[in-house]
Amino acid sequence: MTEIADIFNDYGEEYIAAHKLSIQEYKAIGAIRACRTSELGGHVDECGYFRISYNSCRNRHCPKCQSLAKEKWLDARNRDLLPIEYYHVVFTIPNELNDLALRNKKEIYAILFKASSETLKELSEDPKYLGAEIGFISILHTWGQNLIEHPHIHCIVTGGGLSLDKSKWISSRKGFFIPVKVISRLFKGKFLHYLKERYFNKKLKFVGLIRELEKYNSFQILLDKLYKKEWIVYAKKPFRSPQYVIQYLGRYTHRIAISNNRIIKLENGLVTFKWRDYKDGNKNKFMTLDSFEFMRRFLLHILPHRFVKIRHYGILSNKNRKTKLKLCKELLGVAKDEMDYIKKETWVEQMIRLIGVDYSKCPCCKKGTMIKKSELQPKCCSPPEIKGAVAE
């Protein structure tokens, strides 16, 4: 099966030589190429049968390193679930801002988080709609199915919240959150306010295709166009159960721009991959790109250093989880053993529970226990010569 690592291994050096890349892009390419190879070292396990396990790169843009991180994150979020309705709200910025966002990732993505979170908090605290403090998780995605820039935020929102005097739980009306037009217009106003603020404080860079926007008149023309446009905010119907929220979150949390299972083939410098065309009835299609264009599109979605792509707000924020969220559970009648019980597990026990695989058992005899025999130092040129050894 062709993987993203194969594309960077075959054509990455040539691409790097021809393009000026950021440090984060260099690191991502290097990590993806080295992931689970002798380059990163590993260890040898034995039970009459030898198994070589190479280390993972743990880069958040690597398609091989997200599954376990996702399962661990979802397991932790499962303890935060409340017996209520949850909503999925998506905030998207207009295409006219894509070039500006691409050259100012940290600033524009930060504005996207700030404007969307303030919109949800302000409207939910308004007695006209709810009059309570809600909780929500925001997840940044920057791509569309064809790997073109498409910055948007997925929010999983509680259908209700803690009253402002902290005395009761207030549920939203059945099957209803807040009108999307109200959300959209407030979000637009907040986003453009913060965009202008950064422009006048000279926090934005105007290079390449957007150099003209540095001039105030050109920037104002863009703003006028954006103010007149209806911005897209999408709100789905509530989830059918709190448990389904966790399954649904798994589709979005640790996703990268494209996974290995969407790559069909790499042939003669051309990459073919599957994609879903939402504008054509969600039809599954195939797209073929030159390897350089594929790598360019993939690298568009490398996030700035230490930029947090999953954020928690309101009663679900880290500072409120042990106080307000705990109070909400009490008000909703959640049993105490469901609230705070966290069993200490070994990594083997955790893997069995999360993904149903016991890595300690010998895959050959199915009975013995694999015992670590030796460490493999990073940057090995090739696997050690061990009879019967299988690399994993």
C-alpha cells in the first residue's frame, strides 16, 4: 500500500531543494519519512520468536501516529460526558480570506478560535436564548477533501448550561440551539473586528499574491466585500446520545489533511487519491496530482509551532472541569462513581481496553509473553540480523 511517507521518500529531497520551507515543514517531512523505521531506533522483543518494533515519530501531522493519541484523548473526554443533548456547530471563513490565512496562519487561526468561542459564549449567556454558561470543544481543520485551504472550526456544544448564579442546569429547547443566522452575523462582526485590530497593529504579513492588501484602500475594499457577504455557519441536529458524541468526535480530533488509506497509488511521479465532492452530492471521486503539487497541498496544513488545534471552553475548560463540570454532573444526577473513578492501568491494559490488542502476547504461539531483549539505537542503517525477526 502506498503511503504519504513513500511520496516524501521518493520526491521529498527534490521538493525541498526547489522550495523554501518553514522549520515546521522541514520537521514534518523528516518525521513522516523516518516514522517507524530504523532511523528512529526501537527495541527487540522475544518469546522464542523475535519481533522488532521501531519507534514512532509522534509528529501531529504524521498519518501513522494519530490513532493511539486519538483513542487516549477520546477516553479522557468520555469522563466529561453529560446526559444531555449535544450540538455540532461549524464556523467557516470566506474563501476571500484563504490567501491571507495561508501567509498568517498563527494570527488568522487565533482570530478564528477567538471569534467563534466568544460568539457561542455571548449568545448562550443571553437570556433571550439560554441564559447559562455552556461548554464546548473547538477543533481546527484547515483543509477540504481536495487538500486546498479551507480553514474552519468544528465545535461540539452542550445543549444547555450552568445558570449564571450556578444554582441549576438550564437545558436548551428540545432540538434547538441558537438560530444560525444570529450566530453567523455575530461571528462575522467579531472576526472582522479582530482582523482590523491586527491590521492596524501591523501584526499581519502581506507577501506574494496579497502584497497589495498592505495598502489601506485595498484592505478596506476587502473588508467591505466581507461585511456584505453572508458567512457560513452550519449547525447540525443534536446527537442521538451522549455516547455517540465520542464516536463522532473521533472523526475530527486527530485527523490530518489526508490519511494513508486515501492514497490509491504513486506512479511515474503522479499521486492518485480518493476524495469526496461535497458540491456534487457527496460523491466519492479520484484525483491525480503531480507529486510536487500533492506535497505542496499537504504542507499547506502544517500548523505553527505549538499552536493548539483542540481547545476547551466554558464548563469543559481545564480550569472548570473539577469545579463547574462536577457541579453540573451533580445537578444532572450523575452518579459519583461515574464522575471521578479513574482506574490506574499499565500501558498493556490500556491498549487492550482502547483498541482490543494485547501487545504483550506472542503473535506466534499466542500464549507466551513477549519480553524486551534489547534497545535499537536511533539512526541505524538497517535492522539487526536476527533469524526469524519480523519488523513492525
